[in-house]
Amino acid sequence: MHDTALHYAEVFFRTYVGGTGPKRVVDIGSQDVNGSLRSVAPADCEYIGLDFVEGKGVDVRITDPYNLPLETGYADVCVSSSCYEHSEFFWLAFLENMRILKPGGLFYLNVPSNGYFHRYPVDCWRFYPDSGTALQNWGRRNGYPVTLLESFVGKQKNADWNDFIAVFAKDDDPQRLPSQRMLDVLKDFTNGKVAEQDGFRNYNDVPEDMSPMIWQIRKRFRRLLRPAS
């Protein structure tokens, strides 16, 4: 697990879960590989880790990510980090996450917005700033009262990744939605969306891994336009 994945998960738990009493948390893709979201979850929560393989951090081994062995309305919170890019049909996994959430439950998603090809066992997807809204609309189309509370693309730290973060509520009543947001405390992000606001915070149309290349192209273009002396 890369450095920013743990950082954003910690901010999520502190923002949405900490201090509100014990919660049942389900982690999809929970194997501890150089770190686990379990390590930054509130100490009083009931934490259940699901993954395809047995290992550290895995409580339940699954065989089908689109048919989880959990009851409908089982979890208060679902989390998934660095997993959906490896799911061939992540939109079906999203619906299954909505199914196992209680009404009003929360789903935290972290998935790469860019980065190198890494098969585990396959590597299929990267998420852009409108992906969270698309998943919200997909959930509603399938009968779930989903609201995208917030989403953003985080800045790189030591790893060569920009994380796409999205937080969803299984509720569409504005009066019942939580008021706190990760983006109220975070600074290093681009293309932030918040449920009750239009447009993006820190809008940027150039992904961070493309910035050096774009800068060089624009620099050369300006040289070509420069009048000859």
C-alpha cells in the first residue's frame, strides 16, 4: 500500500467515523501489503476484512466480488483502497457495496487516477474527476439512494500515484447527510467536488504526471511563436 492511501483513509475515518460510536466497517481488498486501512480505523470499530487470498488483514476469503457473503444492510461503513482498478466490472462491485450498507451508511473509495500498469491479477481502470458522479448516477439508476458527498484527486507524495478519492452515502435526503467533509481540511488536491456545491475546487485540467511534459510542450510552442530578431 502506498503512502497517500493510508493518509487519506485516516482523514476519512477522522472526518466521518471517529467520535460517533462503534461502527461495523467492511474493507473490500483488505490484505495487508505494506500497510492496511485497518491500522488507521477507530479502535472501537468492528472491522471485517475481505479479500481473494488468505493472509494478514483478511478475515473472510471471497471468491466473487460481485456477490459478497454478507447480509443486506450489514455494514455501517465500507472501504476499498487500490482495489477497483483490478475489478473487471467495478460498477457491479459498487452495487454490491451499496447492498451491504445500512441505510445512511458510507462508502469510501480510493482508486488510482493515473500510475503505472500493475496486474493483480489484472489492471483495468483509472478514475477521472467525474467518476464519482457517474457511480452515484449508476447507483440511483439501479434503485439505491446514493449521494456522492465529495470526491477529489490527491497530490503525489513519495509514490508515483495520484489517488482518486470519493465518499458516498446510501441516502439521498440532504437533511440526513453528514455535514463534515475531508476537503474542509485537506489542501493538496485538485478537482474537488462537494455534494452541495457546483463546479470544482482547485480545478486543473492537466494531471500531475503530465505536468512536466505539458510544460515542455508549451515552452517549445512559445519559442516557435517568438518573433525572429
